[in-house]
Amino acid sequence: MPSAATPIITCRELTKVYRMGTQDVFALRGVNLDFLDGEMTAIMGPSGSGKSTLMNLIGALDVPTSGELTIKGRPLSQLNRDELADLRNETIGFVFQQFNLLHRATALANVKLPLLYSRKPIEDPAARARECLEMVGLGDRMDHRPMQLSGGQQQRVAIARALAGRPSILLADEPTGALDTKTSEGIMDLLTGLSSEGITVILVTHEPEVAAYASRQIHFRDGEVERDERKSA
């Protein structure tokens, strides 16, 4: 459950400006947000509203033009490239709409891959990968390649891969966008369960039915927070 203690993520006056020819395009305009431990947040808004830009900044995949983003008390602006890479590998898990799996590798090999690049010692990467696949209900599909799995199963492999490094934060960009309604419900139930276990889940979605699973919805428009609503207890 979310804690009233220090937020795991803080955004202070975040601005992101892209140069398009001779014009400056503001993707974010002075965004201030806090995200709490174990909170599940859906970020919504029309295309170009800034939601994916915010996700990229939180994931340390891009840097703000101005403002400060802090994760677990560490200002990202003070981290060097190696430290940012460690943060992405050890603190943040990523789940994408198109799964981004290696098609010639088994589910087990796909989940194990990020552990092989971690500078944090992993005693038995294969055992951890098997554990994560069991967690997402794919204990009997470990030796299958992506093309032998359904879309929902491929997304579960992607979630298992994101969990392999024991992240505190899970970022999901349209995690159900390529899935049918029933399969989407299973994926959202899985993400909800991870949130209840203490992982901070932040997802971008266009779908109100998906956003309804979250305890908090943030609506963006024109690079600004239009609404920030939490469900009442």
C-alpha cells in the first residue's frame, strides 16, 4: 500500500523542450508530481500531451530541459552515465506495448538477459529468471520462444523480464495496447498484484478501462497536469 513517507519519485518543475527547426516545442511545462511506494498510477491524455515524455524522464531514458527529478532520494541530474545505467537496471523495470522480446531466444533466456548485464552480482541468473516466470504464471512455458506464445503470454514474459532485477518501480507503456479485452484483464490483474506487493507501478494508457485498475489517474494536456485524482479509500 502507498506510504505517507517520502515519495519514491519526485518531479519538480519538470520542463522538456524539443527544438523543431526554428521553433521550440514544449512537451512538458513545469510539472510537479510525487509518486508513492506501492502506488499504481495511470497516466492518460491525448497524443502529444506529454505523458510519454514524462515516462521517459522517470525511466532515465531522457533528461529534462529544466527542473529536477529525484528517485529514491537521488537527483538524476547528479548521476553520471554509469550510475544512470545502474538505476535503469536495478531500480526500474520496463514493459512495452510491443513486448520487445528476442524472437530466437526462449522465454527463460529473454528473462535472464538483463541479469547478465547487471553490475550487481546475481548468484544464479537462471534460477531468478525461472522464479519470475513462475510469478507470472509461465512456469510451463520457459523453453518456448515468443512465436510459440500468445500475445498475452509474451507480455507476461516481458513483465517477468522487467521483474528479474527486483525493481522498486515498474514503468509500463501501453502494456495492453496489443491485446484483446480478456487478455488485457489478466495483465492488469497481474500489475495490480505487483502494486499490492509494494512495487510502484506507473502505466501510460489511452484506455479508461485499463486506467480504472489504478488507484490514481493523472491526466495530461499540452504538457501540463490537467487532473490528478486518487480513488477514495
